[in-house]
Amino acid sequence: MAAINRDDVAHLARLAHIEMSAQELDRMAGELAVIVDSVKSVSEAAGDDVPATSHPIPLTNVFREDVVGHTFSAEQALSGAPDSDDNRFKVPAILDEA
Amino acid sequence: MSTDTILSFEEAMEKYDPVLGFEVHVELNTKTKMFSSAPNVFGDEPNTNVNEVDLGMPGVLPVVNKTAIESSIKIGLALNCKIAEYCRFSRKQYFYPDTPKNFQTSQYDEPIAYDGYLDVELEDGTVFRVEIERAHMEEDAGKLTHMGGATGRIQGADFSLVDYNRAGVPLVEIVTKPIEGAGSRAPELAKAYVAAVREIVKNLGVSDAKMERGNVRCDANVSLRPHGRERFGIRSETKNVNSLRAVEHAVRYEIQRHAAVLDSGEPVIQETRHWHEDTRTTTSGRAKSDADDYRYFPEPDLVPVVASREWVEELRATLPEPPAERRKRLKADWGYSDLEFRDVVNAGVLDEIEETIAAGATASVARKWWMGEIVGRAKAADVDPGQLGVQPATIVELSKMVEAGKINNKMASQVLDGVLAGEGTPEEIVEKRGLAVVSDDGALLEAIDAALAAQPDVAEKIRGGKVQAIGAIVGGVMKATRGQADAGRVRELILEKLGVTA
């Protein structure tokens, strides 16, 4: 059984900006452990001769030539924004700088 | 503003040994962005150089810009790095409005370039080797403007406005290994290192390299340890250090601040510091916390980049002459002394002098104009010499007029002022301002007679063979003609008059 405890879930929830109740944290700790174990079973199927991959298709070097394509107008870009000002997206002040 | 206690730099150096580290972000000057075909252009109307990829809309797929990869490999090669045969992009997760996807596409454990070095030349010619840990590819974030509040800073802001034109602009982040052994030259080395990186990427043609536009940005890590101790101290990372002068000042300030903290017996806090150009101090940003848990994982929407050795060698063959080697060649070609050449380099007019010589000036004339006339004017105007807008052709024209005896050096300097003030071509300004050397010997002889009569003792000395005393008489004539005489001709006439051969 993978060791995913309640604190791990609370930590992940905080990182992901997801608010979770105490009850949800308890339940998720159990569920996540099962999920991680299930995924882990894949490594039992793959032997040492199978390298880890991040992509299902064995492709490399898919490139685009450096040629300008289409853009949005500012109006289009902002059409889905909850709020805007001066052709820019307007967001609440966020103190925690990245 | 800052309430930090600091030690004097000298005292800090007596007690502690600084260790530096730099992360320099270089914006590539590709036509399009790293993962989208939107234009990579500075200064356009907000949110017009964006498309669905830059805005992180659901279901969109990034596609890597081939030119950006090639530029990154070139930077790696110019920094004497190894180029990864195989590398991937990774997602760096964080929530901040400058990154609409909620992750930045970057590279994590597989940078495209690694294990390099850069030999950095300090002002007195000392060469210091800076080891490069890695250079990796990533994308720039959007630009936030904090509104409301008194300072325009984030503290106290009511809201922020976001322009995503910069989001997705290709970046190469160059990370050094810890730099030890710089001692009291640490601030100078910091400046010289960033200058050297900027010079390299500009020389490669892969970046516009304008620090004032943020094309080259530096985060400076500083830590101190007592002399003789091997283990590093706790470091601070100063962000927003975006001019060469600021890099030097920020490193110096952080050394002084750390020293005072350590002296008080407190530990240095590992944190981000913000540089303030106005007060030349740093303020605390935020402490490193679990928010720095970026949960990198390989970007599933992009396939790996494989740089075949053939491709790398092809790119290597296109690299221009490295700046340091170019300097050696130019110094030999121009015949400048060590000191003359170093002054030219430090004044930042190497390109300008090269262009002026290419336009037809001799090496000594080009140096005389740039170092003697233009650098001083630039300093007074607080701009880089190259930004004054002096054209090489103007210098060539002015020096031809001086050689032809049409104007003297003093007038030529006035004509340059006129050119910079937009009064026209040198020819026109000479005409308009009535600047022309008085070469009518009659008028000169009259002034010479007067000057000799005014200083009979000097005239006697010259007759007696003390030719070096002639300056006083020449000076009198120049004064009488309001500087419009050809000093060389005046000298000849005086000697002739007094029957002395020089």
C-alpha cells in the first residue's frame, strides 16, 4: 500500500488551490493510495529493458518553422475574460508573487 | 525605505567570503513564440500578439519553434556547454496570473545545454572563469501591471492588469555553478559576467540583448561564509536586477546586508529579494515555502528534442567569432595600447569605433572622437555612447575637414554639437555657425605681432631657443581670433617671424 497520508493530501490540495473539508481529506487519502498502487502495477509489467517514456508515440523533433501565423485582436483575446480594462485582463491583486 | 542594517563593504570582506550564482534569462529574437506562431514583438498594443496557445485555452497544442531550438543550441555552444543528445520539456506548475496555463513550459532535469564555462574579463584584464551549470529552454510569462496603491508595487495594489503579448516568448535561462573565489571583486565580477553573457547572445544574433527592454534579465544569488569555511552560507536571490550597474550594486548591497545579519548572530533567511534602483537597496520578497513545490513533470503535449551530432556541428560552424577573440584581433589591428584598448572596451564603444574605421577613419582618429568627444557627452546625457546617434560618416567628414585645415579640433567639436542638435550636416553647420579657420596669414600675423608685443619676455625665451615656451604666444593668438585660427599654422608663423627653427 502506497503511503499517502492525510497531510500529503492537504499539501496537494493547497498547491492545487482546492479547498477540501476534513472529511474529504480523509477519504481522498485512502483513495489516492489505491490509485497510486494501481498505477504502480504498470512497472511490474515493464522490465528493465523498457525505458520510461513521457509520450505514447515514439516521435521526436516535431518542429514548426519560425513563421508568423494568426493572432487574436485584443477584443477577441478578452472576449472570455471575467473582467478587463485598457485592453488588458483585469485580475485581483495577488500578493504571493511567483 | 529599507530598514536593513548593513556593514561597510570593506568590513564585510574582512570577515566573510562571498559565493555568487546567477540565473540569466535571455529572450530570443525569433519571429514567433516558443510554442505558438504568434509574433514575438516588443511594444505592440496589449494582447494583440496572442493566440489560443498563448492564452492557454483548453485543448490547444503547443508546437516547438525550430529556430528557437537552434538559437538555444548556439547559446549552449558559445558558453562551451555540452549539448544534450536527447532532452524534453517539463511543466512547472504554479498559479499566477502572468501564466494563463497555470504552468510554465520549461525544462527540468534535461536541459538542452549543460556543463560549460565562460571566461569573463574584469576591467583590469584579469580573466575569471565562471562555470555554467546549464542553459535550458522555457517560455516567458505575461506582463502584470499593478494598479492602485501608492507605489505602483504589488503591495497595496487594488488589482492588476495583464498583457499576454510576452507570454510564450522563447527564453533561455543560463544558470551558473556556485562562483567561489571572487572575494572583494564579486560585485565587479557580477557585472562583468552579465555583460559577457549579453555580449555573447548579441554577437550570436539570437537576442536583441537590450536589458532596458528585459531581453536579458538577471537573478543574483549571494551567500557569505566565514573565511576558510567550505560549506556555503544561506543565500538570498535578488530578482529584478535589470541593468549592468544594478547587478553590481545589488551584489554589493546583499554582501553588506548578509554580513550585518551574520554579525548579529542571526541566520540569513533564504528568500527572494527585490531590487530597487531608486534606493539601491533590496527588500524582502517572500521566503521559500512549499509554494515552491512546482511538481515538474514531462510535458505530455510535446515530444522529445533530439539534437544529432551532425546538427550540432552544423550549428557550431555558423557561430561568429567569439567576442573575446574579436577583441584580441581588433586590438592588434588598431594598434592601441593595453590601456587605450581597455578604456575603449569599458566605455562600450568597440562596435562604434569598428564602424567608424570601416567608414574610412583611421584607428587613432576614431578613438580620439569616441573617447575624447562622444563618451563625455553620453555620460552627461546619461545614455550609452551608441545611443547618442553619432553616425560614423559624420566623424569621417569632421576629421576630413580638420585634416584639410578647414576647421580646427575645437570647431569640429562645436560642429558635432550642432549635428547632435539636429542642425544639419557638418558642412551646413560650418556654414551656418560661421566656423572656419582663419588661414589668412595677414590677419594671423597681425594677431601674432600683438601677442609677441604683449609678452616680450616669452618672445625673448623663444628666440633664445626655448621653443616650448611658444604655447603662451599661440594661446594669445587663439584667444585673439576666438579660437578660429589654425594653431599649427600660427606656430609656424611665429617661428618664422622669430627666425627660429623648431
